[in-house]
Amino acid sequence: MTRIIHTADWHLGARLIDCDRHDEHRAFLDWFLIQLAELRPDLVIVAGDIFDGATPPQEALKLYYSFLGRLAAGTGALSQPSPLDGMDATKTRCRTLILGGNHDSPATLHAPRDVLRALDVRVIASPPDDPADGLLEFADAVVCAVPYLRERDVRTAAPGQSADEVAAAIRTGVGRYYRQVHDLARTKAAGRLLVATGHLTVVGSDKSPGERPIHIGNLGAVEVACFAGFAYTALGHIHRPQRINGDDRVRYAGSPIPLSFAEVDLAKEIRVIDIAAGQLAQRAISIPVFRPLKRISATAATLATELARHQGAPGDSLLPWVELTVTDGRSHPDLDRQVHEAAADLRLRVLKVLAPASLSDSATTGNTAPPPSLNDLRPEDVFTERLRREQIDPDSTDGQTLALTFAELLSGMQDMDPAEKTQEVDT
């Protein structure tokens, strides 16, 4: 039997408002190492977005390398003492496949890949020059390692293309790439099942609010048919664990921790895939909540009571973080002081306070939602607002042309490594 563990979208180095997520990521990786010791897989797939940005902070890099080192050494959890310390390394060591995502810098991931090979870690952050280098063979399966495919990997830009033509070229290019790796893997399969990976958007997937689009406004979203012939496709990019269009063979593992308050109600999981005698079985293992994120609504008069009701228990190592909506907040000019005093002695931390318009304001304006902050907006939204301020209708021909040009420039910037950006500025 061949056992594969599928996880994705760790986003090491991520922050929520002004707070880092280091303790939560450490807690997840501790828990994950214990699961791997019990499950004894042949392969762990991390399907992209290992880091939250192209230049991860040192703490995030340290966490990443510590995890890989302890997995290879079989010494268990990152935190001491560990129930796995002293365990025979053969009980926990397995092969690991690290894939690049749209948030990752290929240069950062690839820098230590030759050293990591000694730990049975294969790093594929961009499509290899030789597609055969992306194949991993096991007793019952051949794994086709496909990272995030940047636009330049799947199409050649041509002047004068419309948005529909760009979208069609991206979809065609992605589909062509998967067919190539599928056909190559079949020549080596000898009856074994084929497993693919990917970091992209599939039509029919259910995104979490606030997730960053990839390619040009998700114009590169592909159909499930793109993965025809694969017994399982381990996907990353969407933070909500899910199968696509009812097809269990195409799965997002989702992120291991909620990356925004919009994800507080999402269950988190890792996937376990067992392959034997030409048959595939899979199941989910739920990931515990390491730090509760809470969305609380209250009036100014009840906010102290509501906050106290949601505080953490005595002895909790990671206290709750709160997004607080004070429904009559705009009628209280000293709201920040009230929230600070109400939360001062509680076992929680209020990270974000929202104050929607008062009922009288709502009756006049018809709007009860708080205005979005810049952090809540996508670059495309900001550009659209700029068009309006320049008195250009975003739906007009000129507006659509400018929006497409902006999207292409934004996509190109997102695809560049930090080193490439620096070189371009220098020149």
C-alpha cells in the first residue's frame, strides 16, 4: 500500500491585522508531526503557498526548516518536551513534496533544494525543464508534481488580445501542461494509479471571502476535466477544504488555520489517501482549533458582557482574537476607549472594531455596512474606484481596456521573484 498525506496553504509568516500567526503555525506543525508518526505515510504533499509572501520573515523560515528536519530525524514535535523524542526515525521519516504556490518565491524555495534532497524532501517551486523530474514513483502510484503555473509558463503574450482571448489561452495552456505530464506518467505507470498536484482555481470551487485571485482575475480557472485520467488531484490555493462538483478525485485540502476572520467557521483538515491494488481510498482528519477567532456583535452598553462571555478559559495557551462589531458604535465617539476598558482584564484580544452606521444614518443612506478598509480591498477594486474618480466608466470600452492592461501588469508583478523586481528597478 502507498499512503499519501495531502495538505496545503500553510502561509507561514502570515499576519492577522498587526499580529503574527507564529504560535498557531507552530502548534499546527507540532500536531502534524504527531499525526505523521501515527499514520506513517510514504509521501507528504504540501500543495503550495508554504509561505505567505515571497520574502518570508526569519521566524517563518526557521519554522519551515525545523519541521522538515524533525520529520526527517524522527524527533517529533517542534516544542519540547515531545512525546515523540527518542523515537526511531524510521517510524516517522517519509518523502516530502514541497510545491510552489502563487504566494511563494521559486528562488526562496529552490535555494536549499539540493540540501533538502538528503532529507527526502523534493522541492518543485516552478515547472522543471525536464517534465520527468516532476514524477515521483511509489509501489502503487506515480505522483505528477505540478506547482503553481504562472502565466508565462502556459502562454506567450500577444499584442491586442482581448480578455476572453487571454482567458482562453491560459486555460488551454494549463490543460496542455496537465495532458503532457499525464501522458508521460502513463509510460512509467505499469498499472499504477496516477496522482496529480496543482495550485490553481478550478471552476466550481467555493472560495473563502478575501482570498487573493490568481492569474488575471481568475480568468485562468480550469474545468475539472483538466484532471481526467488522474485517480486523485491534490490541490492548493483555495482555503476551504472541498471536493469539486461532487468529484472526490479532485480535492482542495484547505489551509490548516483560519487566515482571516471570514474563515472562522471553516472546518480544517488534512487528507489521507491510501492506494493499493489499483484502488484508492481517502479520508479526512480534522485539525484542532489552536487559537479561536471570534466575531462578536454588541451594542456599546452590552460589549463588556459579550466580550466576557467569549473570553478564553484559564490556562489556555493561545487566547482568542476578536473582531468586534458595535452596532451603535458611531454614536459613541469614545468607542475605542470603551472597548479597551472592557477587554483590559479579559482573556482575549480585540484585533478589529467595526462600527456600522447608526439606524438613523441607515434610514437616510440605506447602507448599514461599514466602509471597507484598504486591507479589505483587492488591487483591482482600488483601480476600479480610481477609474470612477477620473470619470471613466469601468464598464465602458476605455474602462475595460484600462482594467485589462492593469490586470496584466499586476499579474506580471505577482509572477516576478523579488530578485527580478530589484533587477528591473536597477536597470
